[in-house]
Amino acid sequence: MPPVGRRRKSQLLLPISGPGRHALDSAMIVVGSFITALAFNLFLLPNHIASGGVSGISVIVRSMLGIEPAYTQWALNIPLFAAGYLLLGRNYAIRSLLGTIVLPLFVYLTKDWAPPTTDPLLASLYGGIGVGLGLGIVFRGRGSTGGLSILAQIIQKYSGLSLSMCVVLMDGTVITLAGFLLSWERALYALIGLYITGKIIDTVELGFNYTKVAYIIADKTEEISTAVLHELDRGLTKLNAQGGYTGDPRTVLMVVVNQSEVSRLKTLVQRTEPSAFVIISNAHEVLGLGFKRHE
């Protein structure tokens, strides 16, 4: 059962489905695609940093053949989109369609913008930040920019490998190819950019305010429950457990709190039962009553 407390129920600004939410999702996909394209043209492309994906392939093709990256991205994204439609289903393809179209379009429209730096380290850092920010916004809009992520999902579906492993294989192949065809130094910079991108996507999707989940094993569970409910104003869940050594039934309290409330929680437990056993770990995203609203 979910934690029960005295927090007021949060109201959704927009329903999960409906024209308003679809319009917001579309706007986020467009804005995120623009930011991604800008980071690509200002930092990654002029410094020959192919940090994975179709965009990385387009950097290699531009360096080797002089073809505009937008053309390469369209040429690869369209058949990948068709494959995704056939093999992954209509719903997935629809969520990928807008990003598949507008990202190369923005890459083309911003291709003449002057890069602010020619330092490959700065370019990999800021390019990774920009791409991560843009893709994170796209993902928050429940969309996708297509590309090799479609191929990764197809491989995952038919090979049994995890999706994360398939994505690593795709990006790793592109970066390795860039090492052979461009330079291994640029490939190492691409790894930096790819790592930064992943971290920024996580930050955009999960937010900066990490919450904590605490598990409290104590004898005075009723007193601690009362303190948490009325002094900390947080809900809790009582879990039925059994002592591993004694075999005796125990009650474990599960409490989810914000970072700023951790010290107060520990103080309440320490005051009520100093010998209580407390485990506190990160909960990267909590949806529901008293926390972040469902989107």
C-alpha cells in the first residue's frame, strides 16, 4: 500500500492524455530537438566529435565525404523509422515521428552558426551538456529522436539483450568507427561527451532534488510512526518482516522523505529509540501524494 500521511493531494496541471497534454509534449519535442541540434552544430560537428548515434555517423560522413549532416540523418532516420513502425509497432513509431523529422531540420537550419570554441575538450563537455539537455526534454515530452535508439530496441526485442547493452553496442560501434576513420583522440573526446550526455539526461528526467527512502527496524515502531506522521508530517508504510536469526516477526517502517528532512527523521528515531536500525538510500524519483505529480 502507498505511504499514508497528511499531505494534501496534488492536482495535475494537465491530464495524462488529451489535446493540452499532446500539445505540450509536441512543444517539448520541438524545443528539445532544437537544443540538441544547436549543441551538435556549435560544439560536436566543428570539432569532429562523433559521440554515438546517427548524429555521430553524420559527423564521420561529413569529415570523409563532405555531405551535410542533416542529409545523412534524414537518410538514416527514415528507413530506421519505417523499421520501427513494422517491428516495434505503430505507437512507438508515432512517438518517434516528430523528433525524427524536426531534429535534422534544425541541424540544417543552424548549420552556419559560428562555433564558440575549437577546444575539443570544451566542445565535448558543452556538446554533451547541450545534447543531454535537449534529449532529456524530448524524453520528458514522451518522444524520441529516432535514430539508432530504434535499432537498439529492435535488437533488444529479437536478441534478448538488455536495452542498455544494445545502446552501448550501437554508440560504441560509432565511436570505434570514428577512432579508425577520424582519430582516436577525437574518439576519446566523444566518450567524454557521451558520458556527460547520459548524466544530463538523467538529471533532466529525474530532477535535482533527490529524495530518500528510509527503512527503520525498531521495537518502538508505534512511537516512531506517531512521530513521523505528526512531527515530520510524512506518511509511512508498515512492512511485515521476520528476523533472520531469531525468526521472530518484525515490523519495518518505510518512510520516503526529501533530502532536507533526513536529519529530522534521524533525530526523531534517535530520540525515540537510540538502538533502532535505520537504512537510508537514494530514491531518484518518487511520484504521488506529497511528492512529484504524475506526468
